[in-house]
Amino acid sequence: MGFYLGIDVGTQSIKGILIDPENGQFSTPVPVHYGRELPQYHSGEGFLPHEDPAIRHADPAMWLDALDMLLGKMYAQGLPMAQVRGISGSGQQHGTVYLNDRFPELLAALKTDASLSEQLSASFSRKTAPIWMDASTGAQCAMLREKFQGSLKERTGSDAAERFSGPQIMKFAAENEADWNRTASVHLISSFMASVLAGKPAPIDYGDGAGMNLLNLNTLQWDREILTFTAPDLAEKLPPCVASTEIAGTLSPYFSKYGLPAGIPVNVWSGDNPNSLIGCGCVDSRSAMISLGTSDTFSGIVQNFSDAPRKNGHIFGCPSGGFMSLLCFTNGSLTRDHFRKKYDLSFADFDRAAASAAPGKFQLLPFLIAESTPAVPKPEIFYNFDPAEATAGEMIRALIESQILTMLYHAELTARPANIRLTGGASASGLLRQLIADIFQTPVLIGSSAETAALGAAMRAANCAAGMDFRELTERFCSVEQIIAPDTSLGRQYDSALQRFADLLQAHI
Ligand code: XUL
């Protein structure tokens, strides 16, 4: 039945994985790190340096070069590219790519003797793409809130959020009128990359489309009234929005240079969170997912939009049907890493230092960069202890525990989930695994792949191109390798830590 390719265009790197559904096996993920392998883009952490910490943009040509480099690496490694029968992908959510009217013609004319960036850079109507870490649209969010009040969340599944595509488009259209007029289409990173593979403009899916503050989740159509308020002629500039199971087109002959067969189905791409939910093996509302990546996220599945949590976070389409809830905590791994470097510790010593401190003793609000949940536009750290008196271990434990307590606090759980599927780079840490189990008092399940966004994309490719059922794919690819049981003797201690964390939040935010 062949192989299926999943590609994940993340914040700091792009990754590819091949799955073989017949044997339930997947290849070792192949990565390209933008900062290290594409230094010409000066984007060490995946975005261009800017003196204003609220401005976080990337050069979209970097993602094109990364795609060429990734497929080149996979081909050179001898992976069975000629036997690939379908492709799908995952993009960091919310980022927008602005294209002029030459985009369709340049896509259709791709030649194998030049790179993607050489051939497609002339189609950008805006040189840079704001990514999900951008928090510069406070004024636009305020306008959206004033105009639509609570109905924005009732319609789009989210209150106005700085990083969401709608407020970003609104800002660009208002501040750069001439460039906006030259913009013929606005794509998400996911639909932009799918367009490149398909050699023609691709639709946006309900999973990633819901992260724009523009899609009405009651009707699954772009909300005309919100579009009109956001930017002139936006309705004409957005691709259609479709279910995540749809085909975007067939693979452009350009990719034959990497041994891939032209004409195989390209599934519409989705966001990294909807893809991770699939790759993690979350198939129903009993499981929750925590992803510890550049950002930390907490997600669950609901069948109906009307059943979704209402107060915090966001609702997106779930690629296997229904909807997913998502809480995004911007201060994830980058913040853990900052503390690790501050104390000059290796990863193992970082964990050891935290393990040496007492559980649930101190809490802090770790907003080292602008935070999404709760919305905190300016970096600031608040403590309920004197940081000058704390040991490195106490400080690190306070950070990690508070990052988990904020998930529990904001998750609006009516009952603890039956289990938590854990993914993302930092999920390799034994300490983080145990602390999540202890603080949530819920078993934590570790799957066989940490690259759940790329794996989920590959599983979606097999579903789209070969009609394989998601439950069957989950059984084959999402086996549980390890179960971490909570230490029930710590339940009471963490209940009071949660109360102290809530008091700290209420005192400052
Ligand atoms: C979700 C969010 C991040 C990005 C990058 O709303 O902003 O999780 O998708 O991972």
C-alpha cells in the first residue's frame, strides 16, 4: 500500500516522517533546524530579531528553503520516496503569508533546476510573515472586542487574540494600504505550504482556519461580517475553508527531484495542534493532550461546538471530526531553557535540581515573554516568595510546577481526564512527566513518537489518500510505551499549591 509522508513546519525547525501503515512502522524523523542549517535567515529561534519583543516575524522564504533541504535530506538518506502514496502536513498555527496575483502562475511554472525560494519569492506581497509569537495587535483586538463583544467567541471559538490571523491581517491592511492592495491572497503557513506541494493555491482546513478569529464554527463558513470589519476585500483574498480530510490537489512535478511521484494526493494541511492530537492518539473526549514544545498546550476533544469549554482558550476543528479545545501557554520550553541557562545547568542537572526541592512549596507567574494564557502583553515575573532567598532547585521547581498549575487552573475541567497523552520535545524529561501526573493526579501516557505533529500529518495523509480509518491508524501508530502513575499522596499538597497559584494570578493579572 506504500508509504505516507507527514511534514511539520514548526517554529524552530521543519521535520519529515514516513509511515508504512501495512507494517505499522515509521521512519526516524528527519529535521532541518532553521537557526543552525539556514543561518542566512538570522532566525536562531525561528523568527527575525526585532527590538520590540512584541514583534515576531519570519521570512517565508526560509520555510521554502527548509522544505527543499528536508526533502533533499530524506532522499539522500535513501528513504523510499518513490513509494510515497500521499502527503500531508502541519504548520505552526496563526502565521500568515501574503501573496500577490502572481502566486498561482509561479506555482504552476515550478521547474526542477532552481529552488522553491528562487522561483516563488516574487509572489510575496509582504516580505515577512507574522508568526504565532507576535503580540503586537493589542489595538486591533480591542477594536474587535468592542465591535463583537462576546459574540466573537460564540462565532469563532476564540476571543480576539493578538497572535490570531484576523487581528494580524487587520493591522497589516490598515498600516500598509498599498501592500494590502497588492495582496491577492492571504494564506496560513499550513495552506501556503500545501499550495507549494500541490502546485496550486490550497484551501485552509477547519483545524487551522479556526485560529484566525474569522471562521464561524457554527456554520463552518468564513464569517462575512467579521471579514468586512477586519480588512477591505478580505473575502476575496481568503482561500476556501474545508474539512481537514479534503484533498488540496496532486503533487507538483517539481518534487520528482526528490524521488517523489508526481500526481499523488496532497491532503490539505492543518495546524500543529490539530495534527498533534491525531499523532498523539487522542481519539475521544476521555483523553487530554499536553504538548511541551516551544509553547506548552493543553487540549481535549468535544463532539459539538456548543459543548466546548467557554471561558478560557480556543476551539478549533478536530481533523478526525468534531472539535478540539486548546489552551496555549507561550512561556513553554523557551522559558524553561532560559532558567536552565541562567543557572548554567545541563538538561539532566536542571531536572535533578528541581527534584531536590520540596513539592508544591513556591509558585511564580513565569511571563518571561508576552503570554497568551492569561493574556499578558508585557514580559513580567511575579513570585509568592523571595527569589533572592530561593535555591536554584526551588526556583526551577517553582517554574515547572507553576507551568503545570496554570494548565490545570485554566482547563475548566468538570472531571480530571482518564489519561493525559504527553508530547513535544520536553516530554522526554522524566521529571516533567511525573510532575504532570502528580499535579493533575492523572496517569500520563507516553507514545512511541515525540514528533506527534509530523506523525499526525502522515496519518492524515493515509486517511485522505488510502481511506484508512483514524481509529485503525491510531492502533497502528500510537501505541503507549510507558504509563506514569500519579503519586496520590501528593494530591492534597498540590490542591493547596493550586489555590496559592490562583491567589497569585488574581493579585497580579
Ligand atoms: C496555538 C499556538 C501555538 C502554535 C505553535 O494557539 O499559538 O501552539 O501553534 O506551536
